[in-house]
Amino acid sequence: MTITDRINIRRTAAVMRRWLQGKGISVVESRVVNKTPVLAVTGPVPSEMASHVLVITEKLNGLERRAWLARLGGCCIHWREQ
């Protein structure tokens, strides 16, 4: 990955972070996975993301919880039920 790629990825994540924060969503964590920015957020999630959502069911040690993933603006936005 070149320096230009890293700058563009960080810029994309910063733009999405500001947009989410403007909508009242708290960004908990930000990381890059395979050249894609991934933002972990707490809800509620804006209606603009409703058509982009993938529901994931996580099962661990007999416990089950749901998580959601949406791809928007070149970023993956991820959140879990509490």
C-alpha cells in the first residue's frame, strides 16, 4: 500500500466519521481492513443506511447477539446490539 493510498483511506474515514457525528452517532473505533476503513459505532443509525444493511448473527458459548454491517461512502460501518 502506498502513502497516497493510506492518505486517501484516512481521508475517507475522516469524512464518514464527521458525517456520522453530525447525525448524532458516536464512533467508538476506527481501523483499516484490506484497504477499507471500518468504523464501529453506537446507534441509532440514520435512515440513509437502511437499504445498505447486512444483519449478522454471532453465536459464542451459547449466547447469541446480532450485529449489523453497512457499506457507505467507501467505508464499512459496524454496530452491535447491546
